[in-house]
Amino acid sequence: MLQQTTVKAVAPYYLRFTEKFPTVQALASADRDDVLAAWAGLGYYSRARNLHACAQAVVALGGFPQDVEGLRALPGIGPYTAAAVAAIAFGVPVVPVDGNVERVTARLFAITEPLPPARKKLAQLARTLNADAEAQERPSDFAQALFDLGSSLCSPRAPACGLCPWQGECAAYKQGIAAELPRKLPKAERPVRYGAVFLAQDAARQVLLRKRAEKGLLAAMTELPGTEWRLENWSEADILQAAPFAADWKLAGRIKHVFTHFTLYLDVYVAQIKHFSNQAVSDGFLVPVECVKDTALPSVMQKCFEKGLSCLKEKKS
């Protein structure tokens, strides 16, 4: 959960998730849709799918591999996670390299080449940090100490060099460039995409949802029916032509959602209907309004649902 997400954001999800799935066996035997629903709102949903698959692999193996190679063979486990688990859980003398460790390493060796091109070099240098005997004997403590050093004293903007135990060895400190490192290439402008979604509610206060494709962005998550997401803005005529069925669709508003690689604008259309036809439901499923929160609805769709539901309530009143 902490990959790409802050501790503050993760904490409530972690508590709920581990309460629902308290053991590896419980997670492995759970339905994937239940796992995705418990993760909904946290983002980067491939992590949830991989975590579920990983639990199933561990149960099939009879336990966790205790070396880096075995851990890396598990679904969703990359070099950093494998090294972190190996060092902290199993005492393997390896150095896990995350963003904090990259920063410490860039400053310690005064690596001025920018990220991401410098990433491979920084990883190679980071692996030399545990060369002394004490670090080799206490790999778990060393890994935790390195994380803590990067997240506290060796912070991104105002490193507390005066308190750092590695001040004497730090090449960037000696050159007076610690706060400038690591350097990064300028970020490319994030592209924008546009689309629309449709929220219809019947007399029984049910709404129509559907499941996304098994592969791609937000794979297997729940969504409101909608258009494709494209680079050109949609005209209202084109949007209404793409509606899941004919109804008195009204624009409730537009939401904005920022993904890692693009910004998305979705126009939310709503309709109050008497009932859903069999044809309308053939490509999705009906959910009572009060149960939508229990489905695997990602953050972007939660925004759309709340925007549309608010509009429907206003129209009723």
C-alpha cells in the first residue's frame, strides 16, 4: 500500500484491509472483487490484484520465500519490495533502494546526473552502503535506519546535514550541493483526456454499474457506463449518442481526476427513470444506491457518482 502512497493516506485503508483479511490464507481465499472493493479509493489498483495473486502463490508454496530471488518470483514483487522483505523479515544482508535511499546515495556520492537516467548507477552504489561488519550483522536494523535517515534528516528540501551521522563521508555536503541533489529531468507536460459517464437511477433507487476490462487502466474495477477517454473534447451530441440507453439525460457537471500520466475530465450525465430494461442491464448490473460504496469503485468513479447523485437529489427536491 505504501508504494506510491503516503502513510497518512494508507493508514485507515491498512487497518480496514487487515481486519477484513487478517491472514495470508484469508486473503488468498477471498474473491478478487472483495479485495478490489476493500482497496477502492487508494489508487494504483494493480497493487491490489498483485497482492491477491501473491497471497495465492504464497499459500500454494506453503510459505514465503526467504531470499531475494524467491521473493521476486512472486506476483507484484519488484526489486525494492523483495530486498526490503528479505532484509527486514529474514535478515538477508541486502540494501532496499527506494526514493529515500536514492536521495541519500546521490548526496553521499555527489551524483549530479539527473533522475531517472541516474537510477541504475544509484542502485549500484546503494548496494555498497552495508559493507561494514555491523550492517552485515544487522540487515533489518540497517535497512530501517537508512529509510529513516532519508525520510527525516536527509529530507528533499532542507537536509539537516549538521545532525547527519554520515556528514563526514558525504561528498555533496563537502561540495555544498546537498540540497540540490538528486537532480531530476524536467517533467513532461501531462496530457489531457476527455470523456463522459452516465448515472441513471430507477424508482427502486438502483443504479446501473458495469465492470471494466480485465486488462489496462483500472482493470476489473467497477465503473459507471460511459464513453471512451480521448484527447479531443466530446460534443454533447456525440456524448448522448454514446449513452447506454435512451433517457432524459441532463448534465450534472464535470469532474477532474489526475492520473499518473494524464489528467482526465469527465462530464457526468444523469437521468431518473422508472425501471431498467433487460437490454439496458445486459452489459452491467444493478446496485442499490446505498450499496454502491461497497463495490470496487475507483476514486474517479466515486467522484462521478457523488456528483451525479447530488444532482439527482436536487432535481427531486
